[in-house]
Amino acid sequence: MAENLEAKQAEWGKRMIEIRVRLWTDKIAEGKGQIVPKHAWDAGVVLMGGNSTHGIAAGNPIPFTLRPSSSLTSRQAWMR
């Protein structure tokens, strides 16, 4: 590990940093309200839960598109 990092005590359940990814699944199946199992668009939102132990505040979902020209959404989430 890096030498200049300060360790601190963290209770169970607050040691991890949680990031959730939601992928859009609409308009893939032909019928309204239907889905095609295991299929999703290459776009959605990234959500980062708050964690006071790490000094992370929960924020609004960040939309993303997985295309070569898209920005690095995960980096945007970390920079909050």
C-alpha cells in the first residue's frame, strides 16, 4: 500500500464503495411492456451510493452511452 495513507476504523457494511449500473431494456421487444431476456441497450445510468466512512455523498444518476466517443462516466462519478 501507499505510505502516506491514513487508515481508520470502519464498521462492517461501510468498508466497501458501491457503484450500480442500470442498463435500458425498453423498445427491444415488439410488445409494449415486454422485454427480451438477457438483452439491453448500450446505455443507461450509473448510481453511486453514499458512504460517510469514505467521505462519499450520494448523488444523482449519471447517464452514459457505451460508444467509443462517449466520456468516462465512471470517472465523473468518482470526481463528485
